[in-house]
Amino acid sequence: MGLFSTREPRRFRGVHIYTSERKDKLDKLVAEAKREEMREKGEHVEYTPDIESYRGKFTQNSSRLSRFTDPERRRLHPGVAIALIVVLVIVWHWIMTGSFRF
């Protein structure tokens, strides 16, 4: 009974629309300096990787997923295109005349 069910409201997502690239670079530089300072003191440093360095790595290493992102593989093979055109011409001729004879 979808008529009487109520939907739950969307959860809040605090995604910033406008970002400051300068501030992001500065924050990254400060974090790297703190990490380097902790390494020099001999303290344990927890590694937090940059998300941008991992973007696209999964699809790049998977042959099945990389064929969908590769623009060269999206084209239709010429033989398939010609066969499709021939079939469409035959179907069009059959619709117009009612027979398969040319």
C-alpha cells in the first residue's frame, strides 16, 4: 500500500559547494609539516592518504571496467554497422512492399 506510506526525510549531507583551493592546499601543507615534524621526533605517524591519488585506480586496473571508460572502445565495429544497415533496409523494404523480393 504505497498510497499511505510516508517517506523518511533525506539525511543531511554537509557537502560544501564553494571551496577554497588556497585553503585546501594550505591545510595539506600544514598537515604534511606536522607529520614531518613528528617523524623527526620519532613519534608514530598515522598515514592518511590523499583521496585524489586513488581516484580512477580501480577502473584503471580492471580490464572489464576500463573498457567502458576508454573512448576508443565505445565505437561500433564497421562490420556490425554495415550488417545493421543491411538488415534495416530489408525490413524497410518488407514494410513498404509486403514481400522480401527485390
